[in-house]
Amino acid sequence: MQVGVLSLDSLLIDKPAASLFMRCDTNEFSTVGIHQGDLLIVERGREAKTGDLVVCAVDGEFRIGFLDVEAGQLATATERLALCGPAAFAIEGVVIRSIRCWHPIPELSPSSCGL
């Protein structure tokens, strides 16, 4: 049996300088395997395509949802938001990975980060 060093950074993050971690603070996406407390690895600068799970700033608040470029919408678990219109809307990045956290991580308290 060969024992080697496994680097989660190199395994999970394609572009370190363009990536950030966010903690999901909702169970709205549990049907697709993302639960409250999970870590999301978000890559900024990646071209967002239809079907991608993206992080958006909508009226100054971070939201996650599935992008539908053709319809011009972001589908969250509870609503469909228009990509243009009265809301200030910006795609911040594409979720490229999610990590399940079975126990709370004190450094990732709701007050320190989140969606």
C-alpha cells in the first residue's frame, strides 16, 4: 500500500487566485445535495452557462441559484429572478464544488461568512 500526501486545495480548486469559499446558510437546495452549513467553492471569472449553480448579488444580498441564460433568469429554490429589470443583479461566480460539513466549523460561524 502506497501512502501519499493528498492536497485538497489542488484537488478541489482549479484557479486558487479566482476562488473563494462560502458557507451555505439555507436548506433550499437540499434536493440537489447542498445543505445548510455546506461549504461552496466559488470560482470568479468563470463563464456562467445555463444550468450552472451561480452566486449572485441581488440588491446587495448574496443568492444562489441555477442560471437559465436563454430565459434570462436565475432559478432559486423558491423563485425565478429576472437577470435584468428593477433589481440590481450581478453574477459573482460559479459554484464548482460543495463540501459537506458534518460538524460545525467554529471559524465559519454565520457572522463570519455565508450566503
